[in-house]
Amino acid sequence: MRAARSAAGAAPGGGTGLPRPRRNAAAPGPGEVPAAAEPGRGSARPRHEATVREPATGAPAAGTPGLGGPTETPRPRGEDTAPAGDGDGQGNGDAGTSASTSTSTSAGGGAGRHGGGTGIPAGGAAEATAARREGDRLRFVGAATRRIARGIDLDEIVLGLCRATVPTFSDAILVYLRDPLPVGDERPVGPVVLRLRRTDRLRPIDDLTDMSTTIGAGMDLAGAAGATGGLDFSQLPLVGPQGDLPAAELCEIRPGGALAEVLRGVRPVFGSSAAAKAALPELLGVDHPLPRGNRAVLAPLRGRRRVIGAAVFLRSPERPAFEQNDLLVAAQLATHTALGIDKAVLYGREAYIADELQRTMLPDSLPQPTGVRLASRYLPAAETARVGGDWYDAIPLPGSRVALVVGDVMGHSMTSAAIMGQLRTTAQTLAQLDLPPAEVLHHLDEQAQRLGSDRMATCLYAVYDPVAHRITIANAGHPPPVLLHLGGRAEVLRVPPGAPIGVGGVDFEAVELDAPAGATLLLYTDGLVESRLRDVWTGIEQLRERLATTAQLTGLDHPPPLEALCDDVLDMLGPGDRDDDIALLAARFEGIAPSDVAYWFLDPEETAPGRARRFARRALTRWGLEELSDSLELLVSEVVTNAVRYAERPVTLRLLRTDVLRCEVGDDSPQLPRQRRARDTDEGGRGLFLVNRMARRWGATRLSSGKVVWFELPLPGSNERR
């Protein structure tokens, strides 16, 4: 190194930054070649000395920030290199690519070989330059791939490719993707179509006729004119008057065509190659201008199994053309982009399926059973994680009761959504059997264990009876509900916590509480009250205070509107409080007054239908509904007759007057009645046919102790039709 520095110091104009001995510039030393006068200077320098050219407008200098590599410190003149020409006489470089710098030497060797320049042998200077250029290229590729990899969805990945390559690698880029994009092993059933997904460019051209603003310094104006004096658009940056690339929006790939062959080859090709010359017009359109020389690169985007698109990199005549090593850079960028798009499509499909699976398994609308009003909300944890295991449900039960269910399966995935759906279906089936809440949780626990050893969930199951104004609650590791009384007092109900579903070997306890008319019960999942910034009990206390504050706004005698109450509860969530998805179910207890209920027991005897008709007639007279006597007596007689035929214990008859007249007949036989068409010679079999024709609605529900057959009749003046 010391010998090299001494030789460099003896060379005029080949400075290393160290002081040089004064000598006559006109007298060359031993082995030196007389230096020619340097343009713009009075001194001379060796003929083969490496020089540095200022980059043209729009072409960033080497090592500047934003090009993928660290900022380089200024180098001594003897270590600088000159950008290589591109064949068109353009010598302006672009940092971060292989065209950023190059060594300008003569056929006879470097400046050091003749004793000029730095004194470093030409081979060493070339190797140092090549190593630096290779380092610049690797830094650019590393930074570009990191930017592409940051994207999580399709648009972010394509945007990352465009931002990483323009203007560092190219002046413009066009990204085409298959429409629709294949997912996984899907095979296209129709013609392959590419759609222009995104374009990006260095700068727009407002006026293509304004040569002074569109043609860079050093560009021959005469060379940009055709034979007729017109403008040669192939020499201009490929952007339109509004800043958009005038490329085709859609391109159908013809089997066996030039574009199909290039895409099948996978490797990027120069736009000047024979294959690309035929493929680019097919992709971009026949009217799209193409640059001369190697200023276009067509890079297929191949995913894991097939080509999913193509990227076109374009450079303007103001900067050097692409080199052979740039094809390797384009191949790496295309590979990383295609694999990222493949993963984004798979992730998007999985998220879509999971989201649809969960929302399909959640109720589209809540029922409106007698004596209670319901409202619900569901919020995903985030847009990027729209699926979870939270669910809610409201299940009408015999006797105008309703089961209220809310649960939370561990995890945020399609598996969690599938388990949630299975547990919800199981809960609905168990509820229709009219099992006690503790028994329902016990069977859900067994079902979760059958699904897998790690299938765990929390659940709260409650049954509200509007006639008795009571509610029975069983809990399996779920946050306790909050009851908002009519006077504005909010309390957290004390229910046994229980173990989560799926633990196995535990007993669940149920507690029966008063459910006064006008009170509101709020069931929720832990995402509403727990986050990284607060524990669950702090969140529950904040929820209780929020409910009490909201109730005071509407007055002590008027409960807050149910839908507005749900929205106000969700508004309590602040920044950083959304770590989990949220399921919310609110029930406003209205109840059924004792004066609107009539209840009888009938022995399973032949006289039971007649007694049932008399009891029904008296109840209608007391309620002022004599208009319904004929219809009700006929239907009660048919249903009670069918119950007495199979019952061994007393039959129950109950009438409920709400917005409709509901009749319920229960017996101890588990066999459900089925409507069938009776033959002309049959003496029976027409009872349910009459019920189906005359009743507003009817149904049969199996219970643990038998069954209940019910029907509803519209009240006079309700203007309801079947």
C-alpha cells in the first residue's frame, strides 16, 4: 500500500488526497504517457485516468440515501471510476444498479500501468471497482426485497416493488397480474388474462412537445427527431400526458404466442431481444412506444406453481441502458414479488373463508321472543385478523322462555371459527331439549373434549322465563354479566365462575336470580373488558360505571334504548383497547304479567278435550277476546286430543296473551307429531292439518320430560295474515 501511494503521488492529476511533490506537468516521468489537457481545467492529466461524470438530471448519484445502500464518503480522484457508456453515447450513471459506475480504460491497460493515476495496477483498480459495484447491487437488492417483504396484502407488495425500483433501478414500471389470481392448486378454466395492476414512473410529462423539459442534458435534440422532423417517441420516457403509462389495461395471453413463450421461460429478457420485441406489443399494446436498446426488461412473475404475471422495467434515454447483470437483479425482484403475492393471495383466501365461516355461523338476525327484547354487536380484533372464536346466540324455548348464550373459543384462526360453529350448533341442539343450563355446559364440555385435547372455550348460558320473571345462569370460565336496573343502578352479577369448556372432569353450577321488568342484562366476551393496558376486573368495573352513566342520561323511569346502549358500550374502548374480538348481547326484560297467563292441568281422559275447550272459552271472555273463541276451541280440542292419546301423566294447557294469543299443550310423550295428508277413508289424521291452516304459527319441541305443541293466533285488530 505504501508503494502504491508513492506511485500515485508521482502521477500528475491522479490524486489520492495526499500532498504531491511539485513537478513539471509537461515532463512525464519514467513509463508515463503525456497527459492530455483536462476539459475545463488548465492542468493536464493522464490520458487513461479514471474520471467521474456528474449524473444527469433525474439519475441519483451513487451511494445517496434511498437507493438501498449506505451513503458513501467521497473517494480520492484516483479511486473514482467513470460510468460505462450504453452504446448510445450516454454516460450518466445510476447508483444501486450495475450501471451506476464503470471503469474507463484503454486497450493498453489502466493508468497505473503507465505510471499515471494512482499507481495501482489496472487489474487491481478494476477488481476494486467491480467489487464496489457488486456491493452496491447486493445492497440494493437487499433493501428492495425487504421493502417488498413488508407488505402483507397484494396491493402493499406490488406498491413495495414499484417504490423500491423507481427511480433507483428504472424510470418506470408496469406490473401485470393474472385476473383472477389463482389460489393454491387452482387451475384456470378459461383463457389466461393479465390485468394492469399498477404503474409507477420517475416523473410525468406534462407536454410531450416541450423538449426543453423532457430531454435531459447531453441528449442530442437532432437525434430525437425523425426523418420528417417529428418527435421520436421511442427516445422519450414512457409516460403519458397525465403521468400514466399508455399501456393496455387487459391482455389475453394467446397459447403459443410470443408472450406465452417468454412467460414460460420464466427468466427476464431485454426488450431488444427478438422474443421481447414480439411479446411486449402483445402485453402493452401495439400503440405503446418502446425504447431503443436495452432500456426495457420483461420479467415474468412466477409463484410457487405457475406464472402469475409480469413486470416491465423501463429506462429513459437520459440514463444508461440495462446491463446483463441487471437481468439478475430483475429476476430476484420478480421472484420475491411473485412469492409474496402468492402468500398474500393464500392469506387473503384463508381470512375470507374464516370470516365468512364465522359470520355464517353467527345469527343473521336475533329472534324477538315474547317478553324480552334483544340487541347484539360483533367486532373483529382488527382488519388483518377479522376472524375469531367469539359467538352469541338467542334461542327461543318452550313456555315463551329464551336461552341467551355467549362464548369465546381460544385463538384467532379458521380453526377457532370452525370450533365455534360446532359448539354453537351443539348448544342449539341441547337448548331444544330444554336441558338445565348446567347440563348444557356439561355436554358442551364433553363435545369440546371430543374435538381435541386443546379445544378450550369459555361460555355463559342463561335461560330467561318472562312468566316467572326469573333467570337461571350457568358459567364456564366466562366474565360475569352486568345487570342494569330500571332505576339506573348497574351491578355485576355474582355467578359461579366455573372452569372453561374443554378442561373436563368439572361440575358446573347454576344460580337463579330475579329478572325484574325494565332491567337490561349485558353478556359480553373478554375482548370488551380486557386488554394489554388493563386487567379484566378493571374493565368490568369501567363497564359497570359506563352503563350507570348512560342510564342516568335517559332518566330513572326510562331505560336507555337498547341499540344505542350497545353503541355506547363499544364507545368506551379507547386506543390500545382492541386486542381481541368482541361479542355483545343485550337483553331487555319486559316479562309477561300474571294476568295475561292462564294455566291448567288435565288428566289424560276422554273428557279432557271438552274441559280444555271450556277453560279456553273462560279465559278469552276474561280477556275480552270472544272473537277468537271458535278458532281457539277447535284447535285446542285437536291438540289436546292428540296429547291425551299418548300421554300417561297429566297434560298441561297454558294460554299467554301478549302481542299474539299463544297456546301451549304439553305431555310426557317424546314422540313429536307430524303433519300428514289423510286419506278419504281415514277417520283421523286431520288435526294438525287444521292447525296448520288456521294458526299464525305452530310447532312442536321435544323436552327432557316429553314435548310441547304450541300454536299462535293473531289478536283481533292486529291486521296480521298468515
